[in-house]
Amino acid sequence: MTDLSFGVLGQLTVQSAGTPIRIQGRKRRALLAALLLRANRTVPVAELIVRMWGPEATEDAYRGALQVHVVRLRALLGRQGAAVPILNGANGYRIELTENQLDLLQCRALLAAARTARAAGDLPGESDALVRALLLWRGPILDDVAFAAPRATDEDRPVEELLGAAERCAEVELLLGRYERVASAMAPLLASFPHREVLVERVMTALYRVGRQSEALEVYERTRAVLADRQGIDPGPALQRVFHAILRGEPTVVPRQRGIHEPFPLSRAIPAQLPPDIAHFTGRRAHLSAVELLAADQGHGVLLSGRPGSGCSALAVRWAHLAATRFPDGQLYVDLRGAGGVPKAPGEVLSGLLRALGTDTPPSADIDEGSALLRSVLASRRLLMVMDNAWSADQVRPLLPGTGSCAVVVTSRFWLADLIVRDGLMALEVDALTEAEAWELLIEVLGMQRVVAEPDAVALLFEVTERLPLPLRIAAAWLVTHPDSGVGSVVRRVMERCVGDPVERMRGALGGDPRFLLGERP
């Protein structure tokens, strides 16, 4: 048997033992591309139908046609004796691949290696991993695939990951004194993405540091014209500061010459405080897309609110991990403890955030002064902030940045209307999973065979948990530790407990809170 390999970081490519395979037909190409963008994860039937036939297509009408395309795609991929990795999942399909079989997976593995090197202070190692990841980028991603619906988050996310990697790579190369490499290697990328201000700043700095001041100023002017023409805005404060510093010939822009083994020191701390990503996170694709759209609207934060057990925190942490590479100045995370215990005071949180950002100025006991200092520190940074379990608007307001360069996600059990009306946060309500998402969650944790053996009991479990992620995860965790028990036994235990919300009933019925299996952010 021969192995298949695929490429999505450019035009769609398929090879079997080095021999190209041509995938014909718009719908079949859209099917394969949708599976590859979500490699090793089940893509629901309904989503595949939308990608192939458009938003108006219904699952009932097109399920059979989708099955035909899957069968034909499997036959095409297996013609040369290759092992076909397209598998049936929970009401959907998935393609199972290794890093060596898909350029997107290989790229993400290299980006993970770069983050590890960064945490260890190994700038040359980080640069090597980032450069190898960027070399996999062959051009506009999947521009030869025609999806029947508007581009989804999954199509745009690899571009954002690669652009974030390019911005960080340019920064690392500057720190290593490799100014010519930044000026030459990033110029073609800047031509395709002239609106990426962080990348523009890095290229301008590199050009200036090698004595090409006029070219650096020309890059700024092109960027200013593009932003004015396409978006009707001026360059941001950070880019303007670099422009004026170069214009005035400030020596701070040109540090004394250093060799490759004597890197220019990091001028500020780069926090990476996000908790570990959520194991077996399933569903919430529409919510992830919505957070992506809202967070892209600079100047606004996002408020995720929902009742206990709805998974606001899990959603925020998952999106933050997906978006982290786009924020080269780091990620801040704080649990405000509004979901239980004593909520943290704003002054305590301000002190922790300022320490994480490396400020040498001790925060004032006055909340307003501490808040102003935080806004000053954040003003020139492109950073992601997650404020989890907020208790009130007054607790959150002193922690908000003053500019749109930072993305902010706040989660709360409460509808903090004052943050929406006064502070301009965009609200998104998080509630129950869809039935398909709930099935997917149980199958991810327990396996297909164990879940489909009791469809009636699963339906009752959905009813008693109201399809909320946390009580479903508690039930699944209990079943993992009781392999001889079935879903029906959990349902019977819970139905005997008639009081409390779904989370309280589930915890009480199963004899405790098995968070050791779930992590701290269900």
C-alpha cells in the first residue's frame, strides 16, 4: 500500500507515492478541501452539504448525493493502492492524516516547535522552525477550490496562522540582527498583505537598520494609501511612531551593531498565559466563527455569556488558542472568579497583569491610576486578553485596553449589559449544544460503539442535561471511570434527583464533581 499526501497551503494538491492525482469536479474538490481543513476531526454532514451545494441546501435533500461523492472520492484516492483515510464519523466524515501527509498539519507542528523554543529563550531555534513553516506556504490558500458558500473561518484560519508566524519570524530575525533577511524575505509577503501593520513595522525597521531609510518611508506611504483606499483609516499608533522615528532619524530605531550571536535584547515581556486547550472540544463551530468576526472588529471586545454549564470558558479558551499566533505580543488570561468563591478585586488583577507585562512601575493603590498605567503599557502592543468568569462590569472595566490593537474576550454567567452599552463589547449568548454536537461530544469521549448501543438512553441523557456541555462531560467522565456501566445507568441516577439545574443534578447523582477528568474549564 502507498501513502497519500495532500497540500492546502496554496492550490489543492494530492499525491500517491509522489505521483500526482487529479481531483476533478467542483463538488468533489470542495468536499476534499473541507475535510483537509479539518483533518483528524469529524466534519458534520450538514456543513459538508453547505460547502458543496450552498446555504440553502438541506441535509435531507442532499445526504444521499454527499454519500455518492464520498464513495467516488474514496475510489479515486485508492486507485493506485493507497490506503484511503476518509472515515465515517458521528453524523459526518473525517480524514485521518499524519503530519507528513498534510502540509497544514506539518506547518502547525513547526509552529508548536517554535513556541517551545520561544519559551526556552532559544531565538535561533524559534527562527528555524518559523522559517521552515513559512516555506510550506505556496500561495493563496485553496484559490483553485470553489466552495458553494462564502468562505468560512476554517479557510481563513491557516492564512492568519501563517501571517502571525511571519510577523513573529520578522521580529525574531530583527532580534538576531539579521536585518537584510527581514528586508528581502518579507518584501514579497508585504506586497500581498500590505494592510498587516505589524509586518510593515518590522520591514520598515529592517530597512532603516541597514541604511535604506528612503525605502522604509516608501513602504509606509504605500501602506497608508492602501489603508485609506480599502478601509478609510490611517495607520495605527504603533506604525505611526516607527514612521516618525525613522523620519527624524532617531538613534533608538538603530541599535548599535550586534553580531548574530549577540541578539538585541527583548525590550518587553511577552506573556503566554492561556490555560491548556480543552480536550475533546467538539461543536460550537458557529460560535467560534461568530467570535472570530466580532473580535476582528477592532476597538470592541467580545462578551460570552451563558448559564452554568454552557461552556463559555471552554469556548473562549479554544478560540484564544486558535487565534494566538495572530498576537505577537502575547496572551493574558485571568480567572475573575465570578462563577464561585470570592470575585477578584480589580486592583489585585491589575497588579498581576502589569507584572506579567514586565512593567517596572509598581501599580498605584488607586484603581484609576493603575488602570491608566495598564492602558499605557498595552497601547503599542498587539495582544490577546481573556477575562474569564466575570462578576460585574465594574470588575472588568478597569482592565480594558484603551486602543483597538488588543483583542478582549470576557466570559460571564451574567448578562453584563453595562459592558455592552457603555464599553462597546459585542455580546454573544452561549447555550445548549445542537443534537449533532452533543452526539459528537459523547462519541469523542466514549467511542462510537458504546454510545450508539443505547440511542434511547442517549436521547434521555440529552433531555436531563438539556444538552449543556458541562453536565454531558460529567456524565461521560463518570462512564469512562465505570466501563461496565451504560448510559442508561447514568440517566436513571439523574432522574431520581429532581432538584437543581442540570449541573447540580448531574454532580449530585454521580457522587461528586469529577473535574480531575475534565480540567478546570468545562
